[in-house]
Amino acid sequence: MMGSSESWWRLTPTLIERGYRVVAVDLPGHGLSDRDHALTVPRTAEAVVSAVAAETSERPPAVAIGHSFGGLVLAAAAAQLKPELAVYVDAPFAARGGWERADAVAEYESDRRARTFETLASRPYYTERDQTVEARAAERFDPETAAAIAAAQGGAWPPAPGSIVLRPDPSDYVGAAAVAELTARGVEVRSIPGASHSIWRSHFDEFIAALPEIFG
């Protein structure tokens, strides 16, 4: 939420070096994607599936990676995307929904205005490029689109068995109860102590090492 495809700037070349073709997606209302003031989680998932299909052959993706809200969207889209491997990075798998739309718009607008190059300098592990990329994402972010999701009906979209969840330890999104529930579902949970919510920013080498299925 409030990021963009550019948020993956450091990870993308590492994937390319391993022989992957990378498609990084701007969610609706983010980056250069269209706005959608009737957006829901399922509609977001459909937009991602369409964007990937437009850029790739009919062959399912080898790997799909979703972070935070993007992980929730990936979980909702996975049945259609059919990736060989789905990786969720510190993602919630449920949306509460039912927010007052005007309140959500105001909150997102306030958060958007607070994310400037200068203010992002205070965030641990952010490089100057991260500051530039995330400030630009905030400028392009549409609070009305995000508020539509917040005001829509909530729901849960759990990851399928065989998926991988990568989390910092501690995590605000994947706590001990969630770890137990995911493990019982056949999802493998891997933890990186002390990492930030954007794990690849604070612990890049550990992020790579935690996913040998992708990075060798």
C-alpha cells in the first residue's frame, strides 16, 4: 500500500541475474496504474492477473512475490496466476473492511503528504534511492482508490499449502498465532530476526539466503 513497482529496484536485477524475466506491477491507484474508486481486494487481484497476462506468455509464472498489502492481493490472485511458487513477505491475509470512506480518504491523504524525500530520510535502512522512489510513489498514490478497498466488505485470503511466508521477527502482521495457523495449513514460515517490514531493505543478504528456491 502506497508503494509502487519501483519499490523492488534492488531485488529486480538480482532476479534477472538468476535468469528470471521480471514483471513488477503497480496496483490500481498506485504508480502509473489506473485509478478505481470502486476497488475491492478481488478487483485488485483481477487487475494483477490481467497485467501479468498482458506481459507474459500463457505459461504460469515461476515465482510470484507479494509484500504487505501486495501479499494479500497475491493470495487473492494466486488461484488464477498459478505460480509455481508463491512467496509472501510480511503480509496480512485478511482485510477488515467496513471503514467510513471519508475517514479512510483523509487518513490516506495525510499519510501520502507525510511521505516526502526529506521525511523518509528518518526511516532506518532507507537509501537515497529508496527515499526518491517512495516519495514519488506517494505523489502518485490515489487515496480515493485505497479508501474504496478500506470501505468495501472485508474478507480473508489465506495462502495455499506449499507457499512460503517470509517475516521479520517480531512482525506486526505475522505474529505467533498466525505462524501456527499458517504452518498447520502447510505453508512454510521463515523468520529473519530484527528485520524491518520491507525485509529486503534492512536485511538484503538474509532475504536472499532465506529463499534458496529462487536465488540458489
